[in-house]
Amino acid sequence: MSSPQRSTRHDHVRPNLALAVIATAQLMVVLDVTIVNIALPHMQHALHFSSTGLAWVLNAYTLVFGGLLLLGGRAGDLFGRRRMFIVGVLVFALASLLGGFAWDKGWLLAMRALQGVGGAIASPTALALVTTTFDEGPERNRAFGVYAAVSGAGAAIGLILGGVLVQALSWRWVLFVNAPIGIALAIVTPLVLAESPRSGGRLALADAVTSTAGMAALVYGFIHAATYGWYDATTLGSIGAAVVLLATFVLIETRSAQPLMPLRLFADRTRVGTYVVMLATGAGVFAMFYFLTQYIQEVLGFSALSAGFAFLPVSATIITVAQIVSRLVTRVPARLLIANGSAFAGAGLLWMSTLSPHSSYLTHVLPCLLLVAIGMGFVFVPITLAAVAGVRREDAGIASAMLNVVQQVGGTIGLSALVTIFGTASRNFAASHHTSPFGPAGFTHGSDMAFRAGAVFSAAGVVAALVFIRVRPPDAISEHSGADGTVVGAPG
């Protein structure tokens, strides 16, 4: 006789402490992108990265993180979410510690990729642990609210903390800081969180390897083209390998009874629209932070700490606007909110493409940033709701998780593409003006061209929202009341 169904929570589990552990782990993973962004100029000088090769410091993390997110969630289902949560946190902490000791570019990039592995395991299992630890209703809603707030605040905290650590100590401490936090979390987790029941199924390792390797080959081809051109043998070989690997991934998914990424998700036009918009948003905004953090420090001469505070209005604006939009989704069609958000972001990027080496932060940079932030605040709430509108109950988790995946993948591909544009434009500027390609004038011109391309990505988001997304406000009400809490965080 089967035993009566019981709550998955053990008597010794203390929900508030459990939520603190889960939220701290999510904060550690989320702030990693922005905390490293502030340190990029210092990493470049210390380890002698080229201006285009520096993009790998971000891409090594976001590529692996995005590529393995679905696999991390599947591993939690198969082997126990608490167990995999601890594994993910420890891998992240170890990679951070070893990355802080990096003596050359290769070692740092390898550890950044390993951080991505840890983050991809810890992040989806952390969200799933909220579901298994807190009972459905007000208690779980409060927990999701805390989780969402931490995810949203992570970008701002990373910017300030990164500035403090770089200025007071060194760039290495933006990595070292994760180690003690991760170790403490791994020790405390068994004391405050219960293990989840395991489910059956396949791990889908081949799916994850082919998709992630395919994306890595594509990104490598883009960045290699920035220096050696599109007709270089290595560039063509990388892009060819990407096509083969990604085609193999799609073939595996079509033939698998338990695919890592069910292709039926793409049968709904609204869901396709949300993924295209999020891909475009990630592509434009990731690149903006990458170039602008360097511009503010290297061209305008801000210190690392001042640069961190310079971006603080972005996070505050996103949070404020998102709160307003969360009340509008029940009255305004999602496609209009999302399209307006993409338009605001595109306008900000287009204005940003007029920066010069002598631009003012207050009268030029800040207004551009605020426009982009308003756009992001308009996009994130309705796009999360639209992504799960009308989805089958068993696909709700994967449908919303895919938003995080395409955001990370979009950021990685977009950054690599815009770095290629940046490198080409900077060298052409230097040749015509007989100056250094990556001096203040050359760097600014290359960045302007990248921002202009980012605005094109945003324009594609506007079109995708208007053409594909069809969610009525009553649908948003229904989905809003039953959303699973998956949070799409602002890229940094």
C-alpha cells in the first residue's frame, strides 16, 4: 500500500532560512555578469586581451550558462534538486576561486566557462526548490516575490560591488568574492532544505553538448572574423562546424521521446514571438553594457566605483517601470507593451550611437541609458506572461525557462556579432584618420557602430512583437495568477 501523500517539506526545514539560502545563491549567479563587466578594462590590461578578444570574458560564461540551463534543470529532476543545487554552487565557487588566480587569458576563460556550468546547475534548481519548499498560495507567492526581487537587484548590486572590489583591492576579487559565499551555502543547504523526490527519464547529455558546442563554434567564428575576416579558413570552418552541430541537435530533438528542448514549443506563434524578442533584447543590451562600461572608464576616465554608480539608474528604472507594467498587463495587449519596450530600447541605443570621446555623462550617456532601461522594464513582465500563455501544463516550466536560455544565447551571439562590427569599424576609422584603432576616438567610433547595430536588433524585436504575439489582457490575468515564478533577469 502506498503511503499517504505528504508535503515535501521536512519538519526541521525553516522556510525563511531556506528562502535566504536560495535567494543568496541566485544573487551570486545573477550578479556575476555585471560584477565582471566593471572589471573588464582591468582584466584587459592585466592579461593582455585584445579589444575584440575581451568579449570572451563574458561569452565564455553566458554561452555555457545559457547552453546548459535546460540540462541543469533536467539533472535536478533526475538526481535530486537539493543535491544538484549544492553541486552547482560548489562548482561555481571553485571556478571563481581558481579564476581569481588566473595568470593568463586561457586559464581565466576556462574558469569563466566552468562558472557557467555551475550557474547552469544552481540557477534552475534554485527556482525549482522554491516550488518544492513552499506550499502553493500566499506562501509560495511571497517566496517567488523575494526571488524575483533578488534577481532584479542582482545587476545593481554587481555594479556597485564590482566597483568597490576593483578600486579597493583588484579585479581578481570580483571572482574571489564568490568562493566563501558558495562554500557557506553548500554547508548550510542540507540543514534548511529538504531533498526533492527524483523523477525518471534521460539526462539528454548529447542534446546539451551538441547545442552548446554548436553555439560556441558560431560565436568563435564571429569573433575570429573581427580580426581575420569572413573568408579566413578558421572563420569558415567554425561556422561550418556550427551548422553541422546545430543541425545534429535539431535531429536529436525530433527523434527523442524526451527531448531537452521540445520542438512543439515553437508551434505557437506567440511563443516564437516572445523568444525572438528576448533574443533581440539580449543581443542589443548585453553588447551595450560591454562597450559602455569600457567607454565610461577608458574614454571618459571614470574610476571603477564611479562607473558602477553610473549604471545604478538603469536597475532602479527597470524595477520601477516593471512594477507599473505589471499593472498594465491586465488592460493593455502584451504585444503593444513589448513593442513599445523594444522601441524605447532601440531609441536609446540609436541615440547612444552618437557618442563622441568628449560626450557628457549627464547630458548624453545617462539619458540614453534611461531610455534603454525603460524599454527593458516594459518588456520583461509581459513577455514572461506571454511565453506561458496557453501552454500545456507539463510544458509550462520549460516554456518559461526557454526565455532565460534565449536571452543568454541572444546576448552571446549579439555580443560576438557586434564585436565583429566594432573591430572592423575601429580599424577602418584608424586607417582613414591615421590613428590607433582602439584609442579613444577609434574605440568610440567602433562602439557607435555597434550601438547602431544593436538598435537594429531592437527594431527586429518591435516587428516580432507586433506580428507574432497575440495575448489578450484576460489571458494575462489568468497566466499572472498561475505563473510559475520563473524570472527573466536584466542582462548586465
